[in-house]
Amino acid sequence: MDKKQKTKETKGRSILVPFLLSGLAGAGIALLLAPKSGKELRKDVKHAASKTGEKVASTIRESRNAVTEALVAGKQAFLEERDRQIKAA
């Protein structure tokens, strides 16, 4: 995978997180303003909180994987360049 493609993926992820969080905030506000009974509202809030937790955990896992991949790629590039410099010397 080339650098341009990785950069596009990283930018896509960085835009996705705020978009998801703002969507969840909007959903929470809509729940609070909806004409429902307290019992129904608590159930909806509990469900929304559960979904939010799952999405946050998923985003953290994806971010961790992306960082790990970047570290591995950086280490590999460093080693290759170091070897190339040693051979050239």
C-alpha cells in the first residue's frame, strides 16, 4: 500500500470520528426532547449509551491497529534505508 493511499485512509478515519460523535450527541438530544414516558426514555438512553460504548471501543481498536501498522511500516522503512546506506558506504 503506498503512502498516498494510507494518507487518504487516515484522513477518512479522522473525519469519521467527529461525525459519529456529533450524530450520537444529536440522537441523545432528540431522545431527551421526545414526548415519551420516563420509563421509555430511560430505556432509550440506556440503549443509546450501550451503542455509543460499542462504537467507541470499535474506534479505539481501529485506531490501535492503524498505529501498529504505521509503526511496523516505519520500522521496516528505517531498516531498509539503513541497510541501503550501509551497502553504499
